[in-house]
Amino acid sequence: MRYISGLMIATILTGCAGSGPRTQDILTNERAVVAEQEQVSQFAVVPVSTRSAKMATEWLEKSQVRSFIQDVGASPVIIGRSDILEVSVVSTSEAGFIDLTNSTLSPISTTALPAQEVGSDGMISVPPLGRVRAEGQSPQAFERFLERRLGEVLIDPSVIVRIAERRSARVAILGAVVNPGTYSITQNNTHLVEILAEAGGPDGQSENLEISYSRDGQTGRTQLNRVYETPRYNIHVRHGDVISIEPPARRLTVLGAGGQNTTITYDVPSLSLAEALGLAGGLLNRRADKNGVFIYREISSQAATELGIDATTFGSGSVPAIFNIDLSSPQSLFAAKEFKMAEDDLIYIADSLNEEISAVFSVFTNFSPTPAEFVRDATIGTSN
């Protein structure tokens, strides 16, 4: 019977028609040119306890702080093309100036020029000087320049320059704000909270929203409520910055012996390992190894050192880490609640040894009669 069973299995497996070529047909094909394999890199295994879960969560939050746009300070207000300028010239004279509106003499004469746009050539008109260059100067420097030039034809003139509309320095605010659009940076010390207030503030609860901040090809993200609560995030805004307020859309992947192999998208500020496993349907009874729940994540060398890993054995600045949690112990559930997931984490749930043994036996069960069937067949034969 063993010979017959083996022959049946071999025959059936040989005759199975798949939907395409088998693995070995591809890998060992004589026309296949296999690329040189990448050197296998090391990885670190970190047992998850309540302590290590807290440490990993703290380092995750620190990395999020570092990933946000750094505050490089205020940028000076410089006149640019398309800016709308208002220029007023004040002159003084002991002889006085005739005020035609009320037929009196006044020691001060104020002339307000019509508001005008800085042209594409960077210049504006200032009588009696004609066209003068305003682009590239601060309002204060432009005032001194005009005073020096007008002093050639006027007596001790004073000049006041005001940027009525600063079109050359704007910030775009998009997404979940009351009034999305572009906004001028009118002051050199304008902060993020102030520019968000000009847009009417967030259209929703700040703790449920995420801010994405882009500058010079770099983008940083964080929870919006941190901008209001922590001065570190209330950075100076600069020309060309793009700010987007949206509900978070983070993802992680769950593979293996879970309720389902899936990519989870979540829109909450933080998600624990326990919550992630719950969203994936938990662990499959009997199939899943409760000792074999693994979280794959890249961590910094400094974080690895604090977690007890010799980071000097890893060449790069980051360490490929596999966090392992044993869910067979009651206290491990506290660690699962404490362990916060990072975006793009991979959770793998290994099969239990019992499942692997059952899989082996299932092959023979599918093709071989059980002992009860042998007895039944023998009994039938005897009765006949």
C-alpha cells in the first residue's frame, strides 16, 4: 500500500497542470542569465518587552521630529518683481510750502506717489528721478537710496516705502483649511501658525490632521496639533513653501498566519501593534506561532545601541531590525499596546510547528485511505 500511495502521489503531482511555468523551469532555464546576487546583509533581532516597546516608540517620535523641516530662521523682506509699492516723499523747508487745500503755509510737504507694481525689469517710476531699480533691496535700503538721490533736487527729503502687496514672496496652503490658496509673507518673522491663521485655520480637529511641509525639494510631515503645541514645529515660513493639511494616510503590511494578508491604511495619528493585529484579523488559531510575530523596520544606529545592539557591525547609518514579540505570555499584550507602528512597517506572523507537521500529514491524508477506511473496506469484503 505504501508503494501504491507513493505511486499515486507521484502520478498526480506529475500530471498537475499549472497556470504557467514552474519555479525551477524559470530559474534553471538554459537561456536564463541570472544576475549576481547581492551580498546578504546582517539584521538585528530585538525581543519586544514593555521596556523595549517604550524605547522603540520614543525613538520613532524622535525620528519624526528630525524629519520635519528645520527652522533656518527668518528670511529678510526683499522687494521683488510684481510687488505693489507705496512711496511717500516728505520734504521740510524753513520758508514753508503752500498748502493749496486750505491756502496756508506748512513747513512739511508730503507727496504720496500712486501705488505701483514693480515691473518685469525690477524698476518703478519716482518723479523727478524717473525709473529707478527697486528689485533686490529691502524697503529700508530702498528708502535710503531714494533719499540720497532725491537730496540732489530736494531739501532734506525723507522717504517712506511700504510693500502694499508682496506678490514675490508667497506660500501655498492646500487641503483641509478654511480658505486654501496662496498667501503673501508680509513680515520677515512670519511663523507657520500665523500663516495658517491667515488661511482660516484647519478645517477639522488638529489632532486628526497631518501637516506636510515642502521646501526646496524636501518634505517633512508631522501631526498638526504639534505645530500648535510645540514651538519646535512653529517654524519661519519662506517664499515658495508649500503647506498641505490632510487626514493622515499611513500604511503597513501584514503577512503570514494572520486573519488576512493585507496592507492596512490607517488615518489615526498613531497605531499600536495590538491595534494593527486586530485590523488584520488577529492570529489564526493553531496555524499561527504565538512566539513568532515579527516587525521589520529600519532604525538608527543610536536607537539600535540603546536597544542593546552592537551597531558597529553594521556599515550604514541605519540598522535593519526585526522586533520579535511572544504573544503566548499574558504580559506581552501590554507590550503590544505600548509598541507604536511606523509607516511602512512589515508585520510577519510565522506558522507554528504543528501547522507544518499537519501540512505534511495532509498530503498523505488526501491520497491515502485512513485506517478506518481500511477496516471498512475489509468488513465489506468479508460480508460479501
